[in-house]
Amino acid sequence: MDLPVESAAAIDAAAAAWAAKADRGGMTVEETARLEAWAAADPRRAGAYARALAANHYLDRAVALGPGFVAQPLAVSNGMGRRRFLTGFGLVGAAAGLAGLGFWLRWSQQLIVTGKGDMRRVALPEGSSITLNTDTRVLPQLDENLRHVALLDGEALFEVARDKGRSFVVEAGGVRIEVVGTSFVVRRHADGVVSVVVREGIVETSWNGEVGHQRLTAGDALRVQPDGSATATPLAADAIERSTAWREGLIDLNGLTLADAAEEFARYSRRRIQIDDAAIGDMKISGIYSTSDPEGFAKAAALSLGLSATVSGNSVRIHRP
């Protein structure tokens, strides 16, 4: 007796479940084998899985499903509809389908970008994820043998799925960061400095053609200067958390000068903070502010320092009364 043909809705639901599991990372060998067998059993499934991965890039399904998620068929809303789903993510699904039916979808020379003030989380096919901060470009190159990401500009949080057989390597401005599975932030600063903050696990760093080398553990931060000099420092737990405050639309300005703060806000907003003179720019500030409100920050900082803030067009000037 023939089995009933699986409906498109059921395939999309199962694909969404598998994509959410992959998005959370840490898939076992058995789970990967089950996914590959599921995709190989019906040519429609690989395309549905690729589309679901693409959907996760924008909707972040796995976070919503919570830590207890188990891959099972999920209910699909009738509101979206198959035609609309295919229209939205068909190009990504088609491109991934050409790479094969299995789990290992090759990502090669696929530039991922965020604009000024934007943030984006991307789930990689091998289970890791990258969260891009404002004005950031990353270039992943991934297949069954390779896990490599070039951070070309900006800042990103890497949450790496553990794989003892394949290291995960990030290259940023001559600095190489290599891990097996962990969580860390890398930033390329405008002045050429590269900084690394380790949230979990162990990170191996090297620079200047591996002349410089530093092993970092959870709570460590490293700053590598353009001349190759480097400084590693331990951070308090609250400072580690503040290092990714940008994921909540916040900016940590504790210990910075007004001039530094103006540069930080310039990363997120086209409204510029102008400072009248160097003496004002050297004044220290503290606090956590919204990345989208440079005007509010300028007025609050001016008030606390006995200065004035004047808004003019697309800028706000901090000056002496």
C-alpha cells in the first residue's frame, strides 16, 4: 500500500524545525545524520530546509523557541502561504540547493553586510552563528572541511558550535583568532586596532605572521595595535556583558572621553556630535545610552559636565555656556 504523499506544508514545518535546531548550534553526529537522511528522502526537502535557514537569518526562530527545543514538525501559519514563502526566500533556497541535498551547504564568497545603525544575526549551516553590529562586513567560507570567516569591517559576535575536527578561524586586520567552540567578540577599530573579548571558552590569537601569540580564556580582552604591540587584560563579568550591549541597542560609554563617545555614536547614527575644543573632548563620561539617540546623550553629558548642547540640522554641538 502506497504511503500518502507528504504535503508541502508538512515539509516546510519540518524544515523550520531542523533549521531552528541548527540555528541553536551543537548538533550531534546522530542529529546531523538524521537531517541528511531526511533531506535525501525527498528532493523538495533540501530546498525547504535552505529557505528555512534563510528565514532564520531574519526572524531568529531558534531564540524564540527557547533552550528546550527538540526538532519535531511544527505548525505552519496559513497567513504566510507557500507562494509568499517561496517568493521571499526562493533565491536563497535555489542557490543552496545547487550545493547539494545534505546538511553541508558551501558558503564561499558570500558577503554579509549591515548598514549604519543596523544589526543582523546569521545562522551558519554548520551550527555556528554570527551577530553583526553596525556598519560591518563579514565573508564566511564554509564547507565540510573548512570554517573560516574574514571580518572585513566593523564588529561581530561569534558563537561557535563545537567541532573538534575543524577549528573555526576568524581573520581581522592581520589578527588570527582560532577556536574549537566558544563565544567571543571581534572588532576592527577605525584607527587600525583589533580587539577581542572572550565570553566563553578558550581562544588562540596570533598576529604579525604568528610572531605574536596569546591564549585567551573567558573574561579576557586583547587589543592588538597596528604596529604589532598587544595588551591582554582580564575583564569583570559586568564588563563582559556590556561588551555586547549593542545587541540590545545600547552603547557602553563608561570610562570614555567625550571625543571617544562622539566617535562611537558616529558608528550608529548619521547625526554627528561636534565638540568645540580638545579640552572638552578630553572630559571623562560614564553611563550606558541608546545607540539611536546621540542628541539625548549629548544633552545629558553637557548637563552633567556644566556644558551646553545645541542642535543644528543633523548635528549637535557640545560647547561651553
